[in-house]
Amino acid sequence: MAIRNRFCQAESAKYLAPLAILSLITACNFPDANRQPYLILYAFETEGQLLAGRMIDIDTLRILGRPVLSGMLIGKEIILAESGIGMTNAAMTTQRLIDRFQPKAIIFTGIAGAIDSAVQIGDIVVCDRWITHDYVYHGADGPLPRGIGAFSPSADSIARTDFFLTDSAMLQTARTINLDDLALREISHRKPSVLIGGVGVSGNAFIDNVEKRIWLAETFDALVTDMETAAVAQVCHVNAVPFIGFRSASDLAGGSGSSSAREELDLFFKVAAENSSKVMVEFLESIDRPR
């Protein structure tokens, strides 16, 4: 029996040793909860590539089947991760990454559809609040927003809320961004603007319908729409993690002229994503700068 036990222990050690080494490598390469990196999220692979290309000391793993990078960006320790497209994917990924890395703040960068006429294609919008636009009651009077019952850390209870706020300190830092320092790519011979404040809306639908765009504008006074940010903002609210989102308009929801939103997206996606990432990096560089 003793010989058999020693044999089993030896066999177990043989298989467990590589796993222990792998765990050690992962622990060394990726920050622990005490180091609190910034977590940067994006929805499309192209958006992530723009930022990954500027990182150094990169290590990679996969969480929930999606790439997660750890490294340094402009002197700051970050986790760069693909959220996945849609509200559920974004919320699920965000919660898993909060649990794993305990980030000091979460930043979302990417594209959006313009709702308000004040937002032109290429403009970067940093909203001060985010709303889930398809959390509604459908009755005889049409869709009516109802608000979401969400846990409030400050009240230690569940409360109905109509929106989730961007972190006020991070929003103030965004206001200090100097566009003259940024080489933003022009769209239709126009340099994009950065708009701070206002409402952003998110839902599980790509909006390419003029009537829906008008409804979003009239119901929520929305500037832009996407498919992830409000979900991420809600998860951050529940976990008391500071949050901010940078969204660059790649299209007009419902299209403009003879072009549909899908056609505009195909045409301007890469430029809008690049400009959004440039503004976000400038923000990241400014966030810990003494004022």
C-alpha cells in the first residue's frame, strides 16, 4: 500500500508541476488585486489593435474566450480587453475582469451611432450619463422607459434608476483634453470635435432607422447610441468602480442622405475608432497629472 501511495503521489506531482509553473507565470505576468491597473475595454478587434500596438511589456491570456492583454501604456499599467458585442457580453466580461483584476477605473473606447444633429460623424462624445434604451414597457401608448432596479453600494440596497453616471472626476479630466495636441484624422475635410457631457444610450440593437433615431432623441435627449456602454456603466455602478466612456460617431443612426448607417459605418469605422483611441490615450496620460 505504501509503495502504491508513493507511486500515486509521484504521478500527481508529474502532472501538477506544469500547472503550478503556469499558475506562477500567470501570477507574475498579470497584476494582482493590490496593484489596481486601469481596465480599458473595446468591442471590436480593430479598436483593440490600435491600442495594443502602443503597449509594451505585453502578456496575454484569454478570459471567457476573449483576448486580455496586460502591459504598459504611456507609463501606466493597464489591462486591455475585448468586451464582446452587445449588452450581455459587455456586462459579463466587465464583471469577470473586475473580479479578477480589481481595476482602479474602467475606460471604454470605441464607435457609436450619432443621434443628435449636434454630433457629426467623427466627433468623439464623452457622455456624463448612460441609459439602457430598450429597458421599456411596450403598451398601447408605445414603448415607455421604466428604469432599472440596480444595487446601490452607497445605500446597500436595490433602487430603481433611470441612468448610470460617468465618474465626475474622470469627466473633469476629460474636459482638460487639448485637441490642438492631437493629430485627429479629418472626415470630409473636417477635424472632429470632442463633446463632453450629455446622454448616451445603449441597447441590443444596431440602429439604422430614422424613426427609432427620432424616438431616442425625443425620449432620452440622447447624443449617441451603441450596444455596450450602458451595461458596462451599470456593472461599474454596482461595483463602485469609476467609469468613463469615449465614443466616436462612425455613422448617423438611420443614415443620412442616400447612405444607410451600415454603409456609413463601413466607410468611417476605422477613422472613428482611431480618433476615439487617440482621445482616450490623451485622457489616460492626463488622468494622474497634477493640476
